[in-house]
Amino acid sequence: MKKTFAIIISLSFLINPFFINQSNSADLEIEKPQYIGSRNKPAMHNSESVIPVNNDLTAIKLFVEIAFMFERFYYKDITKMEFLEKVLDGGVSSIDRYSSYDGAAETKDFNKKIEGHFVGIGIEIGQKDIDGNSYLAIMSVFDDSPADKVGLKAGDLIIGVSPDGTKRGLISTMDMNIDTLIKNIKGEAGTKVLFRLKRSGKYFNILVIRDDIKVTIISSEMIKPKIGYLRIREFFGREFIEDIKLSLWAMTQSRAEVVIIDLRNNPGGFIKDALGLINLLRKDASAVLNPPLVYEKTKRGEESYTGSLDDAGKYKNFKLIILTNGGSASASELTTAYLKGYCGAVVVGKTTFGKGVGQYLLPLSNGGSLRVTSFEYFVGPNKIKVNHIGVKPDYEVEDLTNTKKDEQLDKALELANGMLSK
């Protein structure tokens, strides 16, 4: 009988991130708030004003002029603030696919989500490139969520969405960004949202009823004697590192030699949590040496971040296998790249998403927030590049949708058996 332990965190998120946030963490030497995002928004932080008082007055004057003219001559009633919100909503993300503006209400909703309050359908959304075309797609579906119950699947392309659940209300997603799609999906518990999807070349509609969502972020078990299995849905949670430590400690108590880390469809999270996990498993730190875990390159220069020597390599004796696919992004890619490049981890599955840039989240005077791509990250002492490349597996294995088998996990188990001591 399987030993199961550490089904740890329940959170409520529709879309998830890869953050670096402001934290006086004992685990990491991180001094400023940052976010390496995959498909959602980071937590707020306190920051000094970055508004230039006397610069670019011509541009500011032009913007105000347009706002006044639009308010006066537009054929419907609209205030200057409504105009500004609309312009920012679409304008910021049109410059950069990972940058976005959130108004006060959306920022407040996000902060509630951090506390575990969430109503949605239980999917993670990303962009998928097929034959040179970019589609909004479902990257993963939360177990036992409304989306799971009606049959939505990872890999489904979202062709259209109807926020009110009617066919008449269907809106094409062709020109939508991720944030706009999320806003159309969000709603109150008990209300409906209709999707137009494409799967295996076929088009169809699915109706989903929004509800309260609870997601298990971390789960672990002894999948076989001496082989542990650690599933991380995202790098997020107020007690994330403590829960990871509990899972790894439990595996040592069960005499695990090999740990399979499942990062498939993991879109990211807090960078401090990704670096915290890496620090526990790393093999390249000592009382004297502490190589950088990640480099951050901005237009102002480059900075590096290291882990705490207190916990460095605490679980370095585990042999590691990592499961990835195209839905593994940001924090997942940082973790995979480091453990593969510097800790001998074997990667099984498909090439990861390829998002190697990060965002800062800046609070605004109206209670809203601006997320802006501010740096590219490079992994470890050799500065492994991830952006637009991803991390390639050592063993490329397709997870076939027409079978009940998990071909990728089966391959990982085959390799793990070969790693065990005789």
C-alpha cells in the first residue's frame, strides 16, 4: 500500500504566476520586490514613487488632451477615468505580452486570492504557438474543479468565450490577451461561462458554472519503495518552503533514494520559493562556496541572487528526475534548468514553455497596480538562457491523450528503478 503524506496547501487561483516578492526571507538574499510571471499577477509591495515630475510633459499633455476630446465627442457617456482605464487595460499589454494594468477592483480581488478566497472555474491559461499562429490555450485543469467536471482538458485551444454563458455572447479570442480573457472568465459563484474550444482539430462548445475553487498546491507520496513523488502545481503559498521541507523530510524517513518532481503544467510562482527549493536540493554549495542561483539582467545592469548556506544542500543526496511539458513555465523552468544543469537531474517529458523574463509589480495612486516586464533571468553560474528557448528534456516523451496511461511518469519510474542502489 502506498504511503501518502503532505497534501499540503489549498489556495484558490485561476491563473498562476512566478514571482519574486519583497520578503525578509531567512532562506534567500533578496532585497527588492520582483516577479517572474507566467500567466498572472504578483503580490503588491511598498515602493517609492517612480513618477517623473518634470519630464515628458509634452507626452502627458497630449494624453490629457486626447482624454478630454474623447470624453466630449464620443457618442456614449464616458468619463476621463473610464477612458484612462480602457486605454491602460489594452495599451500596456499591447506593448508587452506579460505586462498589464489592473484597476483598483482587480487588484483588491487579487489580494483576496492571496488569502485563499477565489471564485472561478479552475483552469490555468497560457499562449500556445501552433504552425506560426499564437492561441490562448488551457495549460492545466485543477482536479475536481468545475472545469474538470465538465471535461475541459490541458491543451484545449480557446477560440471564443461568452462571459454570460450564452451562444449570443460568444467573443472571439483572436485579438485577446491573457488578462482580457481572464476578465471575461471571472464572475460570481453560480453564474455560467461558455467556451468555444478546439481539440484534435474539432470545434465544440462547453458550458461551465463558476464556483469556489480549492487547489492542492503541493502533494507527495512514496510512489514505490525508495522512490518519492513530489507534485508542485505552482510555486506559491505563504508556507511553501516549510511545506516542501516537510515533504522532503518525510521522504527521507521513508528511505527514498530517488525523487520524481512533477512540474508539468506548473506556470510559475514566487521566485523566492523556486530558489528555496533549489537551495535545498543543490549539490554545489559548501561552507566557503555559494555560487549564484540566478542572474537578473535589466537595462541598468546585472544582479545575482544566492541561497542561504544554512539550508544549502540539505537534501542533496536525492537523485532527481523532473517531469516537464509545454505548460511548465517561469519558476518551473528556473528550477528545471538549475537542477538539470548543476545537480544532475534527469528531465523527462517535453520542452518547457520558454519564459525567461520577469516583472515588477508597482502600486498606483488609484489603488490599482502595474505589472511591467523589467528583466531577463539567466540560471546559475553559467547563465543558462531560458527565454524563447525553454528547457529541453533528456528523454522526450509524449503524454498521449488517447490512453489512460501516463507515459511520461512511466518513463520516469523506469529510469528511477535503474538509479536505485542494488
